[in-house]
Amino acid sequence: MVHNPKFRVSQLQEKPPAINEIEEQTGLEARTVGSILPVVKKDILRTWHTGGKDQQVDARVESAWEKTFGYPFNAASEKITPIVIKGPPGHGKTTTWRVACRELAQEMGVRYWQNPTTEQLPKVAPEDVVLVMEDMAGEVTASALRGVTHISEQNGTSVSSFAPPQRILFTRDQDCSVFLLDDLENAMVNVKNRMLSALEEKKINDVNLGERSYVAGTGNFGGKIDGTNTTKESSALTSRTQVLFGYDTVGNWMDRAEQRFDDSIGTAYVVDYLMEHPGNFHPIRDPKARGPIATPRSWDAFLNRMRDIIGDYEAQVGAGLNPPPPLDMIRMQASASLGKALATDLSAFYQNLFSVARPAAKELLSKAGLSDNTRALLTDVVVNQKDSASYTATRAYLSTVMKAAAPKVFDGLNVSPDATEEDKKLGRAKAGFYLRKVAEACFGSGMVAGAKGNLVTQALQDFSRDVIAIAEQTDAVTFDFGHFNSNGEPRLGVDLFKALTNFCSKVNSSDHPHGEALNVVAKHSKGGGLTALESFLKDGLTATEQIQDAQEAAHLAMS
């Protein structure tokens, strides 16, 4: 299931510590790659526009502009200064250009090609968008771009010229193309300076890149700044380009991960870990350190490895085997992708996950519910432990319950109008069972005693987002599950919210041996006590009257 893409809290959109340090060292203001993307798209479209020379091309460009930005195309500048996106490795600099070209091709209704081969040449139409990326890292001469020397006869005189590589011809011959000098800062200084003509004049010696080809670059900062090997900075290049410092945030990375992986494995609890440890997304690197370092790219690699590890483990369990938790494999992959220090921290997190959080969540979701032994283990983690490992394990426990319950609640309530009364009754019973499990996880697992109320609020919001997202992606919906407001916050439908609050209110000290929903946790602004139910079921889920009605009904039942 896909979360609404605006769900991450504001503190997870902050700059990683390493980015703040690089800002101080370079004097450049860092911008998220997401905020750079629209700037890149506008420059590309303005370059592709012919100014009336080719009305078909202009129509496609103007249509893409209006679909992307919501207002008519405009181009008042006399010249577009090429953009070079710089930043530490793994933060999406190159990806920004890929995404821009792919999305613009989609809006223009044409195909997108990245580094097409000579075999693909017959399939590339003139109107297709082509991105040619040239890896400049380590280049000592410009020969790879300008091609080999070609001797020809002109009026009896031998004349030398350059026969350009086939990939250069793709940019020259297309209506709309982008030529990317990737890792330009890693090329030798003389090569950088030779690329000035490519960026400014769209030429490499006598090789023409095409009038409507947008030429751009990417690069690292190098040295002690971001730990990469770059050559001496070319002031000529810097003064003739628009240098933008791009970086990724942990919140944006989480959103993309949640949207990419919408199956039962999901993000393999990596997001749950980073929610509690956002500083580990891209920590400040010791200049003397060697080996892997955490970056958005390395977290991508670890996430994919973890999906395979979790998937393999669950396949063995499903086959009736009794495999040990794959903790050694997790530590090995964490060390290989993120470094030894983070591997130690992640190992502790997954130890708690496999020994407590996952087993407790699965037991809770069963008909029998939590056993006394499992509840004792869960209570120790949630209530007695006060360290960060306690928070990450608790978050993983709640996350597992919410992700399992959301589709079940949707299936139970989204019953066809033509269904029999018996089927409708069974659907309501199914939804009620899983709503009760959501309530028990939030208010019957020691969250109040363990001061984990903020995790309960986040879990309830995630549950609501999942249910609403499923409804939005389903064609035939027969129940009002709710909607996302303009800020991306979930607003459950009235009947679903009422059912949720009713089930939560019943997890109290009278009706449930471990109930905490009606425990007073603070003073109410209007006088009296503020219950856990009122305190935790808030923000994007607030519906005060319904909460109070549910509480009153529960209090009457208790009296």
C-alpha cells in the first residue's frame, strides 16, 4: 500500500549534519534535490522550445510545461546558464537529471531513452526525449567525447576533423535531448576547461551537440569536504555555470521507499529504524575514516538487501522450517553498505525486532492474542527500557500491526452493495476484529506506562493513511474511508473514525486487563483530566465530539 507522499514530519526534512558542515566549508546554500528538480525542468523546456521555428515541438514543450507547473509556458531570458549540480556522493545529483527527462517525456507523450545503443537507433523517433550521460570521472583528455581524427580531401587538400561517437549524434539529431557531463569535477582540469565550449556553445571542438540539446553537469566537492577524489576546481567553469548544491533528506528518502515497496515486506523495518535515528542517514564523516559511509545511495543498497533477507527468512518460515533470525547476515550487509559502527547499532535493533517486536505483533493479530510470556517480553521493552532501542522496537511492533490491519479493515468494509446480508455481516466482523487489534496494540500494550504516546499517535496516523491510500487506489469503493487534506494529513470518514474510537475506548482498565485508553495523562485545557485516548488520537485524526462520546459510553459501561 502506498502512503500519501506528504506524510513525513517536518523534523525529518531537516538537513543532515554532514550537509550543514559542507555548507560552511563551501559557502554554497544547500537545496534538496526535490526543490532543484523543477528548476532543472524549466531550463530544459526553455532550451527545447524553438521560438516558433517548429510548431509541433513547441506544442509538446508548452503542453509539458502547463501539465507540470499549472500555468502557460514563458521564456523571457536571453540565455540559459547551464546548471551543474554538486554535492556529496549518493544524494541524487545524477538521478535528478534522469527523473527530469523521464517525467518530461511522459508529459510530452513521447518515449524516453537513456544512453541508447546503436542497436536501438532504429527505434528512437526524432520526437523522443534522449538523455546521454558521459562519465567524466578520471578522464585525462577530451578524446572520448570529440571522437577519433578523420582525414578527408577538400579541393585537393587533406583536412582533419573529428568523427564523433555515436552517442553524441543522438543529442545532435533529436528534437529534445540532454547531454550530461556526469562527475565532471572528477575529470582533469584541462578536460574541465575543454568542456566549457560544450556547456556554453554546445560544441566539443568541431563536434556539434545540437542546438536544442541541454548540456549540464554533476560533481562532488572532493578532498576533506565530502571524502571524494576530485581535481583542482576550475574557476573558468564555475564562473560560467550555475552551481547548485543538492542533497537528499531522510524524510524524502523514506517517502520514496514507502512508495516503491508496497508489498508485505515493505521497507523491511529500515524506515522504522531511521525514524528514531535520522542523524544516521548521512552522519558527519571522519576525514581519517576508511570504508563505507551512510549516504542515501548506501541506504538504498541496504534496504534492497534487507528486503531479500526478510523475504528469504519468511519463505523458510512459510515452508514449515524453523530458521534462526538472520542477524549475522544483517550485520554483514549493514557493515558492507553502511560501515561497522552503524552495523553494530542496526544489529541491536534487529535483535529486538526478531526476538520481541515481530513475534508480539503476530501473536496480537492472532485470535488468541498475546500470551503471558510474550506480553512480559513486550512490557520489558515498551515499559521498562528507556533507551533508543526501546523506541525503535516499539515503533516496529506498532508498524507491523498497523500494516497488517489496514488492508483487512478495508476488505471488511468495502463490501459490494449486491452482497448478501451474511457477507456484509462477515465483512463488518472482519473489520471489527482488526480494529480491535489496532486498539489493543495502541492502548493495551503498555504505551502509556512506557511514555510511548508519540509512537501511538504516529502509528494511528499511519494506519489511517494506509486505509485511505488503499481506497484511493481502488476503483470500486462502497464505503467512506476518508481523504487526505491539502497538507497530506489523513481524515478518516465519520463512521470509520467512530468505530476506531469506540474500539479504542473499550481498551480501558475495567474492560481490558491491560487497558490504558482512559488513563488520565495530563490536565485538560478546559479543566479535568486529559485521557490517553484524547491525547494520542489527535492531530490528523482529531474529532473531539466522537472521542468524548466514546469515552462517555465507556465510562457509563464501567459505572
